[in-house]
Amino acid sequence: MIERRAAFHALHRAGRPLLLPNAWDHASAAALAARGYPAVGTTSLGVAATAGLPDGAAATAAETLALARRLARLPALLSVDVEAGFSDDPAEVAEYVAELAGLGVVGINLEDGRPDGTLAEPECVADKVAAVKAAVPDLFVNARTDTWWLPVADPLPQALARARTYRAAGADGIFVPGTVDGATLRVLAERIDAPVNALYQPGGPGLTELGGAGVARVSTGSLLFRAALGAALAVADAVRLGGPTTPAGLPSYAEVQTLVPTDGE
């Protein structure tokens, strides 16, 4: 397991970013692994919506753990989005993450946004990071700051300050979703002494451009889940209206069946 976690760390290279696609169930993760992606993340929105629960409200601890258990045998390194740790108690967060690590998870995302739309105190997040690193020292902790997603007047200084605090607590990477501005990402990459993770945005810069700004990891977040949902609605509407109903790249029944492990595997 130490080797797998070290391999995940090694995939984070500034300028040559890891593309981390985010899955929401076994089939999506298995399909991505079968396509050759070396690592797969989970998306908290997809996991929550699939279970009929709200995202970002600490409501999906059981569902997230159950999904990690199902994905543990896939031939890809697994990073799990644990929202804000599903608890305000650092010891409880560390215990939960240690259980994930015991299943084979190599990394987590831990965010500082709160359900009420405000940012948690950085020291509280740092305490969670420190507790997790004490419990599982070689796990990749990607500390996410939501300074661009929440109403912060001047997000860059706050992001840098929070990154320093989270790094001092032991965070291995810093996730800054909400900005794909090249100049901003360049500042973040230059001033944060850890791999910087950006969130891909449709219509925004691609992997090469983000790598040119110094980014070491690019996540798709909930994009793949929302795209799949949108495609399902488009097909349903096409059936109702009599239009074409076979989207490009549609997997066959047999292909989907191959994604399901047989008994004993």
C-alpha cells in the first residue's frame, strides 16, 4: 500500500499535470480505469445525488465509504472526496479517513467550505489535516480552499494564506477550484510549495495550458456526472420526440457487463 500511495504522489508533476477524472459509482470508475486512467477520484455531488442526498452537507459518509469499498479492487489508484470530513471533530475525521485508507484509498480531498456558504476557520481545517496525517502519514491529503467559490472579496491572498496554514499542518496538495485564469494559477503555483490542483471548466484552458501555468493536477469534479445525466435526458427526449437516440461512444450491454466483477474476483 505504501508503494501505491507513493505512486500517486509521483503522478503530481508541475507543468505535466495528472488528469484526475471523477467517478460517482462503480461503473463510471471501472470504465475510467479500463480506459487506462492511472488514478480516479470520486465526486461528492455525484455520490450524493445518486443516493438522493444533498452535497456538501456531511450527509454521505456511509455512501462514500461504501463506494470506496466497491472501488478498492479496480486497477487504478483511488482518491476520495470526503467534503469537510463529515465531522467537525479532527479525531473523528482521522478515524474515518483511516478506514478509507484501510480499504486501499491513496488520497482524499478535504475542503474548507461549509454548508452555510461560508469558509471554515483555517485553523479548524488545519487541525483536521494534521489529525489525518498523524493517522495515515503517507496518504495524499489534498486540501481544498473555496475562496473562489464563496463570496470572498479578494480570494487570492486568502487562498495563499490558507494554503500556507494547510501545508504547515501536513497537506500534500492544494486544490483551488473556481479559477482557471493562467496568471492567477501561475502565482498560486509559484507561491505554494506543494502541487496545485485546478478544476477543469468547459470552455476554459485545456490540460496543456493549465500545465503551462504550473498546475500539477487537473480534476473534472462533477462534470462527468452532469454530462452523463445530460446525455440520459437527451436520449429520453429523443425517444419521446422521435429523433436519433444513439449518442457517439454508447457502450453496449456486453461492454457494461464486463465492468462488473464476477464472483470471487
